[in-house]
Amino acid sequence: MPPIVVPPIGRVIESTTSTAVDLGRPAVFDLADVRPTVVNDAPATYAPGTRTLVTWSATDASGNATTANQWITLKAPGTNTVP
């Protein structure tokens, strides 16, 4: 049975320049492996005006793997509106 991955919540950041974003940490649960390997495919920085899908992957000691997604959005200052 693969691990269960709950990704961090999506982030909306306001910036005029490319910037690094603190993604947070996913919650990962596995019945057989208390420390599955967790990685993501996030870029080092995000460009203004972009919406990027970050995929988190967890693999346990038996080789079972699963993924979960997190959205990172970088907007120009003053353009973020409440839904």
C-alpha cells in the first residue's frame, strides 16, 4: 500500500521579481515505513505572472509511491483579489 500524501496548501505571492517561495511541508503517512522518502519538482524561483503546479512524491521502503499537487501563484502587487 503506498504512502498517503497531503500537500501543503497552495500559495499566492505578490512580487515584481522572480522569487523563492517557502512551500511548506506535506503530511505523509505510511503503515509500514515511518520515514518514506519525500521529494518535489519545484523550481528554485518563480517568475511574476505565473501559476506553477508542484508535484510532491512519497516513496516507502517497499517501493510504493504516490503523488499530490500544490499550486504556487506569483502575481504583481495589488492584483491579488479576494474570491
